[in-house]
Amino acid sequence: MSIKDIFINNYLMIYELLGLLILLFISAHISQDIKKYTRITILFIIIVCIVHNVEFWARNIRYTCELRFILTSIKYILYPLIIIFLLPIMSPFEKMKNVKRNLILISPLVIFAILAFTSYFTHLINYYILLEDGLSVYKSGPLSYLPYIVFFGYFLLFIVQNILYLKQSSAKIKLIMVYIIIGSLLGFILFLALSENDNFAQIITSSLLLYFLLYYIKRATMDPLTGLLNRQAYYQDMVELKYNITFVLSIDMNNLKYLNDTFGHEKGDEALKTISNILFTYAGNHSSVYRTGGDEFVIFYTKTNEEQVKEYIKTMKEKLAETEFECAFGYAEKRQFDDIQDVVTVADRFMYYDKTKMKAEKKENK
């Protein structure tokens, strides 16, 4: 295979990767951490492509038995490593800085890497034998499917993580994610079943491009400070979920201005992040949580009854009581109104009643 053939066969992948690098360079909406991890992912994809093509070229070169084994082992290790570096892109990045979590995450790959490279002597996974004419032939060991098991294991983790992270996203976002996952999985299976070529670089590249597009769409509906859905998503879902919403919960943080004026905006930001995390974690099933203003939040509930809403409010208030921050809550049922905005107005009214009640109780306790 000539350099020209390699370039032609991989032109689409090169074109897509260069385009993604340009987007990373000009984008002001993506954090430096996400840019770094995406660049590393792109680098690994390029290395996989180079390794695969060099190994393919070496098949017709004599006395390259050791070289082909090393290249094959590197390729098997890089595939799951690409998935690992994809994980932070659609996840809350703070979780990816947990050292214990990362050690657990990387441990199976380290064990596999040791098995892969020692397979030259043990023949557990794969090895090459030298023929009389000097050419080498690939041979499978008893654990020859282990590279694919490890890769699909990390791919399954990738799927589970995105299911959890996108649980409050719109149906459209989830549908795009399902398309990316099924398309990628089908491509991997077809390559393994119908082709002798196990170069997944082009499939991963196309999936990465779609995944990054989904990330952009997701970011457009996220509040940058808290990670909750933003006001744009709120207005959009008021229309799209009009016939599915059963309850609207209005929440307002108390004393944000006091915190900002007294302790600085960093303290106010800390309060908003803490409250947002509690709302997101304990809002319950079939909920969408929005930050609609500086200290204002709204939760849309679908397939939820009044008793469940009351229980979710009770839990959120209990969790907030464990912090130094507090919020007022008010809810309204959709079936009593035709317009969602009317439901929000009534929920706001009850929220302000709760706020007044909280202030009165504080005065009594002084």
C-alpha cells in the first residue's frame, strides 16, 4: 500500500479531524479542559490510523514479526483509551478529577496492556509466527477476543454515563445520542463480522464529530454556572412539553443579594451551585430543572402526582437544611389551566407565600 493509497483511504477521516480541530481553536464556548481532552482524543485516533496502516504495510515485508506484534498491541490498547478520554466531554468535569475514580477507571486497561505485551511470550491473546519466506502470520491465542471485550466494556461505560447525564435532556437530545451510539455500535459489529479490517478509526472519528455537535447543542441549553437547564431551554420546553407537564414547581433562593454584598460573588456562586446540585439530585424522576434567573429556579414535572411532588419538596428542603442556604418553594398543577405560563404564575404566588412564611417564622424565633 502506497502513501497515496493511505491518504485516499483516510481522506474523509483527516478532513473531519482537521475540521474539528479548527472548531476547537475558534470556539469560545468550550472550556480549556474539554478542549484538551478532545485534542488528546484526536491525537490517539491519528496514532491508531498510523499504527494500523504501518502494520498493514509490514504484512508484506520480511522479518517484521516483532514490529507487527508491537503495533497490534498498541492499537488494541489505544481503542479503549480513546473511549476513556471521551468520557469527560459530556460529563460534569469535576467528577473526572477524582483520583480514586480515575484509578478504578484505568485499572482494567493497565491489566489488559500487561497481558497484551506479554502475549509475545505467553501467546495468550495473539502472536506472530515467522514463515520460511520471512513473512509473518497472525495467530490467535485463547484470549484473542479480550481486546474487543475490553473495548466494548469501556464503550458500555460510555453509554451508561451518557444515559445518566442526559436523563433530564429533551427527547431530541436523547434521540441524537441514541443514533450516535447505535450507529457506532453497528459499525464496530459490521467491521468485525464482515471485514478483515479492524481499523475503527474512521467510525470513531465520525462518531466523535456527531458527539461534539451534540455537545454544542447541549451546551446551548445549559446554564454555565450551575449546569442546570437555562432560560432558553425553559421557554423551549414550555412549548414542547405543554401537554405532558403535570406540575410546575417554583423555587427562589433567599438572601443571595446579602451573600454577594457581604461575602462577595464567589460566595453567591457557591450557594447557587450547592442549591442547583441539590435540586438536580433530589428533584425526582420525570423532572426537568431550570435556572431561570439569578436566584430563581423552576422544575417541570411529567407523569408525577401531587403526593410525589410534596415528597420531593420535603426531601429537597431537608437537604438544604444541611447547608447554610435556604429556598422558598411553591407548586401548581397543570390540569387546572390551559396555559403553562398561568401555572408558573400560580406556582410563583405560592412560592412567595412560602418565602413570607419563612421570614415570619424567623422573626418569631428571634
